[in-house]
Amino acid sequence: MIAAYGVANLLQSVAAARTTLHHTFDPGLLLRLACQRTYLLGLGCQMLGFALAFLARRDLPLYLVQAAVAAGLGVTALLGVLLLRWRLPVTEVVLLVLLLGGIAALVLAARPAQSRPLGPAAVVTLAAVLGVVGALGFFAVRLRGVPGSVALGALAGLAFAAAAVAARPLASAESFGDFVRDPLLYLLVAHSIVGQLLLGLAMQRGSTTAAVAAMDAAGALPAAVVGLLLLDDRVWPGREWLAALGFLVTLLSVCALTRYAEPQPRRKGRAPSYRFLYRKGPLLTPVAYTSASGRRRRTTRS
């Protein structure tokens, strides 16, 4: 699941950077992205990661699964450095190491158990959260740069967190008929679509690391709290301190990554490079230049 989400984040960020920047909450962005083979491949990896996470939520607590989803950020950053020549500051490297350490602590502290079913009030609350996230996304889409990436990524995290809450009890359905008739299934799909749209908008505005880190930070805490209070998520006796420490380190790491993340360049095409030639005199005045192709052209003197 971690590897699948890491590859998905990378491929979707490349596709989002190649798409015209959107300043409105337009679902048509998903259709434009779907025309790119890179995005479809990334979407396939994300669906694989989602399926594996869905199966994991049947027995594992949400605080562990959601933190493991955040570990995909490390895979994304590593692949970006190796394949796309991203430059990560030393601070980001340290934070990624802390992120992996926090997740390792959660793995040791988590106690497997099946979920408790959600009541009607909780289902209505999940539906209300969908409307609130959509309304906030309508205004947050006007932000640009890294602040826009962080705001839209955080809203995407809330949508995916609601989807995770719906998936935990849904994964314990006893039959296919119960699975299809459960309203949590349709809330899961709706939250996932909204989250996917918000994530695509976030990746268009700045750093992929900032967008994904904000998504993970905003989605981890609500899902963990709901899981512990309503879904019977458990911790091994005597390891409560390890679970708290691991979750705190993970959350602080992804939050700090939104602060230190550097915007990645948008590469729509190779810009021409020029070498100016100067004539000797009292002032160095450019009289000609050669383009990257080697063709010499005259310029107007100033």
C-alpha cells in the first residue's frame, strides 16, 4: 500500500503539472487529467493502494493505516529525486526519516481488531462533512502557490479521512448484499472523488511534497480520533506511550514538511537559452545573441 500510494502521488503530480492551472472548483479537471496516460497510470496505482488499505482496515486500527498512507510521501520524494531530479533540503530528509520512525512505532503498538458498526447519526455526520469540505474547497481554490497547495491538500485529507472512517466498518460486511446496500459505500465513493479533485488542484499550485504532507496531516488525526472513540480501535496493553509517541512524531513530521517543502518547477517545455555577445566599448552593449540551436541573430542596440 505504501509503495502504491508513493508511485501514485508522483505520477499524478506530473500529470497535474502538465494540465492548465485551474482557479475554480471545476470537476472538469478530472476529465482533463484522465486524458493523460500518466494520470491514468497513477490513478491505477492509487486504486491499488486504496484496495490494499481497505483490506487492512478490516483488522487494523485507523491510526496505523492512515499513518502508513502518509509513508507514501517518502516513496514519492525518493522517486522524485531519482527520476525527476527534485532537490530536497536536508531538513526534509530528516523529517522523512522521522516519519518512518513514527510509523514503525505505531506498527509495534497497534492491536488488530474488527470495527464496531457506525450508527445512523454517524452516517448523517459523514454526509454533512462531504458538503462542508466541498464548500470550503470552492473558496480555497482561489489560493495560489504553496498556500494553495497546503489548503487544498488539507481539505483533500479531510475527505479521504471521512472515506477511511466509512471504510473501516464497511470492510467487515458479512456478505456482498450487505456491502452494496450499506450507505457507507456511497459515502466512501463520494468522499474519494471529492478528495481526488482537491488533491489534483493542490498539486497544480506548488510542491507535491507540501500538498501530500498537508493531506496526510489533516487526514490522520480525525480518523485516529474517530477510530478510537467509535470504531473500537485498540492498542496493546502497556504500549500506549509508544502509540502516542509514534503518532505524534508522524503528525509533526508531515506538518513540518508543509513548512519546509520547496515548490517544484512546472515543466511545460524546454525554455530556450541564449548566449549574448558583447562589443567592446565604454559600455558593454549586447549586439547579437545565439540561441540554443546555434543560430545567430541581431538585436537592436539600446
